[in-house]
Amino acid sequence: MDSASLRTLNAERRARRAAILVTDLADGSSRIVREHDEVSGELGEAVARAFRSGNSGSAEAGGHSYFLNAHLPQPRLVVIGAVHISQALAPMARIAGYPLEIIDPRTAFASADRFPDVTLHADWPEPVLAEHPLDSYTALAAVTHDPKIDDFALKAALDAKCFYVGALGSRKTHAKRVERLLALGATPEQIERIHAPIGLDIGAASPAEIAVAVLAQMIRAFHARGAGFKSKGEAA
Amino acid sequence: MENTAHLDEARDPLIIAEGWMNDGRSVAVATVVETWGSAPRPVGSHLVIDAEGNFHGSVSGGCVEGAVVTEAVDVIDSGKPKMLEFGVADETAWQVGLSCGGRIKVYVEPLVQEA
């Protein structure tokens, strides 16, 4: 590895962008590949696999032995709404390896008493997201039912290309939401990416079951990113 | 509140290596490139070492770090990368084998300063 590769790699990691350090094991020469860089041939296939899986490993290509060290940002989940579903979702997401943050301006809901050991922002999504921006390795679930709180965050999630965007509410509620998001300037293609009603269709009824459905849908979206995998199983 | 979504700059080996490099220190980077059986640290894990033998990170649960640091100091001197292998079947098992029964391959390379 050379100093330039190390600086570039650390800059990408600090910015929460995926990068792979490709090292030729014969001479130690290395280069950084970013997610949309073109890499041809067998090495290109290995690079694409590493971006998808996040797994590091060796690859043989063109008579050379390479080591691919995949550095993917830690996926995380931002939940809009400190509601009953979020209380179940918080410990489940943590166990599944997705750090979770909750945003809700209603201080009666967003209390440390109701959410021990959870990163809570008792403020409106707009100022919180300005300070902690969404990105393509972040999932967003909007579960307040309140357009004043959910809508801005949903639009921000679509613009930031969050790998998962889900919104709680019936089909009827969602139809009205679509109208509002169009008025906010979202495109129909963007709106198509919203999982609504939220969650995989597992017949979830209780808040905890809905949390399972949301978490599973988000995990599927994470592993399907960039795969053209489009299926919108639905539940709540 | 713990938030693992962001880099832990104080403990991240590659961030530490960059800091050392900026201070003008010579640095080697060790990387787990292959594992067999039960290995304590996954492929891609780093240990970074300076010429005085200071180190951060890990390539095992502490079983082979001492040997890797010694080799890394040689790698800094020679400027040539080296592939190391550790495991219970190794003749050095009594000294630095992995008690968990796994085997690991560790690539140790000098951090080359660009002109």
C-alpha cells in the first residue's frame, strides 16, 4: 500500500462511501476502486461481488493474485417517530447489526425513559438531518403517521438515495402521501422506491411483529442493492 | 451514546497509520488475507506497526500479534512485503500458534511514501 492509497481510502471511509483496496500480492502495488468505477474482466467481477457482499478476499485475474479489501460503510437505520413500533424495532435492529437513531419532535414520545440506550433526537427531522445527513448506506422508516413529521424526511431519504425507504400507513394514506411528495418535487420514479404499506407481508399485527416485518424488508433491500432486485412484499 | 455507524478514529488502525505517516514515522500494515477453520479475526482485519514496534489493531485474538510485529519491523527495514502463515500445524505452533485451532495467512507490507 502506498501513502496516497491510504489517504484516499480513509477519506472515502470518513465520508461513508464504499471503497475497495485492491492489492497485487506479487509486488504489493495497490489501488482504490470506488463503487461506480469501471474495472474490466475477472477482476471487475470480483470487485462487483465484493461491493455487493462487503466480504474481503483473494481473486485470481489475468495471471495475477489480488487481495480485495472491501470497506463498506456500516449500514444504519433512521426511524422517524418514537412510537410503539420503534420501541420494538430499536433492540431488534441493534441485534441484527444495524445501529438505529430515532427522530421525533414530540418530546413526550422521544424520551430516554421510553427509549433507554437509543440515540434519540427530540427535534424536527429538518434540523437533525441537516446535521446528520442521510446517505445510500442509510435506511429510513417513517412511522409517525403525521405528514408534518414524516414528509420532509421521506423526501430527504429519496434525494439521498437511501437503500431503503419505508412509510407506515394504509394504501389510502399512502395515496395522499404520494400527492404531497409530488408537490414537494419528488419524481414518480423516486416515489416508486417507497415501501408502503411498510414491512414484508408476514401478517404482522402487533407493534413488535410490524417491527420484524420492517427489519426484514430493510435487510432484504440492503443485500439487494444495485441488483435490480425489485419486489415489494407488504404488510402494515 | 454508542454510534457504530461512524468511524472510531481513536481505534481505527488505518486512521492511526495515516496519523503516524503524517508524523513522518515508518509504518507497516498487516492484513488477514485468508482464514481456515475457526479464526478469531475476519479476512480484511488490520494490524498496523511502526519501526519501534508500536502497534494498533489485531489480526488474531492476541495469539500471533507478537510474531507479526517482529516480522513487520523487518519489512519496514527491507521495504519488501511478506506473506506469513500461522496455525496449529505450523512448526512454530508451540510459540505462536492459534490455540483456537484455526489457520490464518497474514500479508505484511511497508506503507510506501509517495514522493
